[in-house]
Amino acid sequence: MTLSCRVTQGTTKVDRSRCAAVLRLRGKTLRDVASAAGVTIRHLHFVLAGQRPLSRRVASVLHDAMGQDGWLFATSQVHSLLHERADHAAS
């Protein structure tokens, strides 16, 4: 079983485990992403397993849900992710 999915626009791969970690940090679920993209959760699971290509719409919603830093982490372009919470900000 593969842990990555294909992006149809290029050679970028999204690591399933990293994607799940980022979404957890953002307080979102795969179900949230699927709903926002207008696809079933089953379809999204197939995409993340590499069994279906990632459409532009799903990629866009996934990117929005994770944010730019999360996307870079999930696509292994960076190897660390900082989780900053508003309640930790200086007054």
C-alpha cells in the first residue's frame, strides 16, 4: 500500500501521513476536505492511497485546508512544521 498520491498537474506527491498530521494540527478532518471539495470521503481516501489522481479542485481545497506551510510539509518540500497558536502570541 502506497502512502502518497499523485497530483495531475505535475510530479508533486502528497504524503498521506504528513497530510493527516497537518490536518490534525489545523483542527480539520479528511471528511471536512472531502465535503468542501464536493467529493466522497471514499474518493478522497482513494486519492491519498494513490489509486486515483488528485484533481485540481481537490488539490486546491486540500491546499487551503492545510495552508502553504502545511502543503510544503505534506509534499516533503520542507521537513518540519511549526504549530503556532494564537494564544501563545505575545500581548
